[in-house]
Amino acid sequence: QQPVQSPQAVILREGEDAVINCSSSKALYSVHWYRQKHGEAPVFLMILLKGGEQKGHDKISASFNEKKQQSSLYLTASQLSYSGTYFCGTEGASGAGSYQLTFGKGTKLSVIP
Amino acid sequence: DTGVSQDPRHKITKRGQNVTFRCDPISEHNRLYWYRQTLGQGPEFLTYFQNEAQLEKSRLLSDRFSAERPKGSFSTLEIQRTEQGDSAMYLCASSWGNWLTFGSGTRLTVV
């Protein structure tokens, strides 16, 4: 089942903060976050694993509530370069570690001066 | 590290024709993935390889789709008898077990 992302779109002014949510109806092993700019490949941001381990960039933070099968991506002090579509990709327990991800429909983030 | 390369970048084909795409992963990556992305959607998993072995294929994937990864290096994705519904961006990604590095994709248009 495809995870549900919210909001679908958000517009920020430089320096503002944003939170993007990802919710799944199935038990998850991991949540992956990617950012895709128009016409470009998705770029890795963060992995959150069951049990609390995280891998990713220092300037981006995220949380993973295993019991609720939810993850949130926190973007603070936004910059123009943060603009793009953010996707969460989820991995169920059955395929743990295989990175067969089911992606949400994305959240389009626009940062304006 | 030159990243994940995909060829061609764009392909326009007539309905019913066969097409083949190529992906060259990052050289030290043992895993290779194919995803498909349509407008307004996230990438959709198609299949993946560990070295030369194809370990998983999406149940949603038609039998018209086949992928190979000879010798565990580059990979090809072939679509036979293309249909208009096959029009999409086909993304290749590679990994050595940490995260996926995506290529820029091959955009297929079936007319």
C-alpha cells in the first residue's frame, strides 16, 4: 500500500520551517526520504530504521514512530535550494534491507525569497 | 564515481514496437534497481538485482517487461510490444546497501 504524504504542497518564505508527514497502513522496517527537483533524479536525504538508527544529512532531521507507522521530515530555516518534491519511500518487514521501496505521491515544496 | 548513467535520455516509439534501455550503475555497487515514475507520482518499484541475480520483480509488472544484468555490471530493461500506458520515466538506481543513488532516467513516450 502506498504511503500517504501530507501536505501535498507547501509554499515557504526563506528562513521559515516546514514539516512533511508520511503515514503507512502497514508495519514498516524503514522509511527513506528523497528530494527531486524538476527534471532531475531523486536525491537521497535520510533513512530511518526500525529500532531508531538514522542515516542521512546533518542539516535535515526526521522522526519515525514505529507504532504509528508514521514519519516526519523537518526542514528548518529553509533556503531557496530546498525547493523540490519530497518523497517518502517505505519498506515493509518482509523485504527488510532489500530497498524495494513504495513511494508516496510526494510533497511539493516551494521556497520563495 | 561518475554516478548512475542511463541511456538513452529520451525515447519515442510507436505502439507495438520493442524498446531497450541501458543502465550503468556506480561501479562498486552490487545492487541495481529499476523504478518507473509517471507525472505526479513517486517512483514505482519494478525489479532489482544483487550482482547478476534478479531477486525480486513487482507482481504488477507485465510479462512484456524483462530485465537482465549480465556479469553483475550494467543492466538492460526491455519492453516488448509497447503500449501507450508504458509512457513514463524509467529510473535506474544502484546501492551497496546504504541508500539508493538514482540515475537521471530514460523518458519513454509511446505514440
